[in-house]
Amino acid sequence: MGRLVSDRLLSEMSEFIAARVGLHFPRERWHDLERAIVSATGDFGCREPESCVRWLLTSPLERREIEILSSHLTVGETYFFREKATFESLQKHVLPGLIRARRNSGQHLRIWSAGCSTGEEPYSIAILLAELLPDLGDWNITILATDINALSLRKGAAGAYKEWSFRDVAPEVREKHFTGTKDGHLEIARRVKKPVTFAYLNLADDAYPALENNTNAMDIILCRNVLMYFEPERAKRVIESFYRALVDGGWLIVSPAEASHTLFPQFVTSNFPGAILYRKDTSATAGRPMTGAVSGELFATPEIWLRPPVALRSEPMAPVAEDIDRFLQVGVEENEAAAPERTVYQEAKDLFERGRYVEAADKTRVVLSQNPVDARAMGLLARIHANQGALAEALECCKKAVGAEKLNADWRYLMATVLQEQGRGEESLRALKHALYLDPNHALAHFALGNLTARQGRADESEKYYRNALSILRESRPDELLHDAAGLTAGRLTEIIQSTIPGGVKNER
């Protein structure tokens, strides 16, 4: 049987998907790409695959299209406690160590399941914690579950599963943590479900770590069977962002097929029986480069990533050392002459955005030593502390920023996000409402209130806040950056909210 999509269109579609979604389909995997396109053609309302590809290539890729493409391009196959050796490492080594460290220092844990599919992975973590913590209710536990597929997220949030999801689960675990439903499903127990929050996030496009999407200061990040779908350069950037999103001593967990010493040079490799995990330890990795070489053999399984190595070629004779020095010095002088003078605050902010939190904090304190009531610098220091997991210090900085600029809604909003991370929901609610009193058009505050009231089970109130945020965002250009929101645009926040509202929001086409 011949191709249903021409090689030329498959090539263009491969480049398009890599640029917009981050997924990697080299020529060796074009048959997978074609199969996905054929499968998705009907969902896009097209009659035949080639016209579907032409339409996608010439149309703006909206959230709905991204969801449909992702659901057909990736394998959503998952089940509880998949890759048992990984969960045994978590249960016997990683989680007990974190619990011991935190039992007398705040009793909080933050875990992120990145690429959670229909939720079996984050709920497996929640079950482990329920088994390990007899005083589970006394802990402030966040388990963030993100995915690019809104349908999968809704299934995960519902928390009801068929027998196929339990094919590697002991009967006693099922009996203890699940209850049967009338339609034959098994539903996760409320006490286990409570810490898990599902949210839409595109690892290829969205900014993280960020307070705005709760991706900061993580103790554990699981991203299994996801990186294998990314082009190498995009995977490298995702891993760098994960590194910044982890607190010092935090863990990154990938699938055995994705484990590679060249892909994670900034992490310390920890070998457990049947599993390789990666730990952020800044003292052990000081001086190492943040990134490793990008090649066609980043992962242990060669068929996963089939980009061929770059062939060597002869080059003209290199210039002598004096010429290089002269060339570099001219470049430095030209750049210094052309670049505007940067303030210490701007230098601190740049360091913060690159994940160099200790240096960013030092620079910010220099600003505050010159002006102790600089609310902007105090707000930045609050974000630095929050991204390091120092929530008490972050809250103190927020209070000082509020004291310096009592009429600034941004500081109330920032304080609310820190309070929320501390598990102080009612105080966070009050701070967000105060922010809206000061600025009724603060879209992020409306969105945060929507999330908070949704977690409290107040669905009607939650939807009201979401729709208020959408109404405000319509007044902005889609590419307009929201103020102090980690690169989040009005259009991106609109898409996130549309994915969050129960039942979604129909696109007007």
C-alpha cells in the first residue's frame, strides 16, 4: 500500500510539529507520523489526510489542534505503578529520605507528574504517600499533574478507572484505596485524591518554573516516556527547566529507556535496583556545564531517537591566536558600546530567569541595601525564595512589598500564591480578593481564584472567576505579555483557562 501523504508534506509536517509542539519525527519515523495524521484526519473534520496536512500547515495552531495532534502522535498507554522498579525506589529510598528531612521542618512535599496522561502516575505517588504517612492529613502535599491533552486531564480529575489500569496492582491496594462504582469502574479514595491537582501545560511551549503555574520548588519531578518524543535540542531545554524547577536535593525521574549520562550532566546519577534516578545537588555538580552534547544517541534505546550523527568535514586553516584575541576584543568593545547600561536589578532578574538563584539573591540584596523599601526588588526576592522552597522567607518579602506599595495588586497576588503553596487556602483567598479590590481587571488573580475555589469544590464560583479572566483577556492582544508573569501571554492564559473550565470552551471558527 502506497503512502497517503507525500514525502514532501510529511517533511513539512515533521518540521512544523517540531517547531510548534516539540515532538520529533525524523524520516525514519515518517510512517508513524503518517499513521497519526490518518488517524487524526476525521477529528479535524477533513476528508483525506493530504488536505488535512495542508490545512494544518496554513492555519494558526490553536489549543484544540495541539490537543488533537498530541493525542494521536504520542502513546497515552499507562497504568498504576507502571515500571515497578521505579516506584520501589521511590517507596524505599527517595520518599522516606524526604519525609525524614521534612518531618521537623514544615511537613511539606511538592511533586510534579509532567505528562501525566489520565492520572495513574500521580495517583500512584499519592497512594505511596498514604502508605508511608500515617499522619497524611497533617502534611501539606502538592502533587501537580500536567498534560497537553485536556481530555486525559478530565479523565484524571474524575479519578475513576477500568480494570485494565490495575493490571499490576496488588488486590490489597485496590481494596484499601479504591471503591467500586455502579458502572463497573474503580474510583480513587478522596483522601488520596485530595493532594492531586490536574492542569494543562505544554512542556514544549510554556514557561517553567513559575509561581503562576505552580511548577516551582519541586522535590520530585516525574517525566517518563515523554522526552523520547521531543527533538534533542528541545529535550535539552526541557531538562534544563526541570533542573531549575527542583529544589536542591530534588529528584528527576525518567523512564529507563530515556536514561542517559550525556543527557543529564547537571544531575548526580543515582543507581537503584532496576532504576536510574537523577538528583539535583549543586555542591556536587559545581562547575559542570548545564547542558550536554546533543547527538543521535541521547537515550539508551537507539530506535527511539534516530537522528544520524553530523559528518565531519575539512575546514580552512584556523587563524593564529593573536588574530582570534584581536577579533574577540573588538567584539567585546562593540557589544559594550552598543548595549545600554543595565541596572543591578536587571542583572538580578536575568540571573533569576536563568535559575541562578543564589547569585540573583545577592544582587537583589545589593539593590535593597541602597533602597530598603524597593517593592520591586522585594518582590523579586520573594520569587527567588519561593523557587528555592523557602516559603517563610518568601512570604516575609511579600509582606514587605505590600507594606511599601499598599495599593499595588501585584504584591497581593504574589503573596496569595505563596500562601497557597503553604496550604493556607483561606488566607490566600483573602489576599486574592484584596488584589481584585485594588485592580478588578487583574486576570491572573481571577484565574488563581478560579483554581482555588475549584479545589474547594465551589464549581459555580470557580467558573465565574474563570470567565471573568477570559473577559479581561479579550481586551489584550494574544501575544501580549502579562505583567510579571514568567513570559505568559494573554493568548496562552486564555488557552489554559479554556482547557480548565469543565466541558471546555468551544472555539469560534
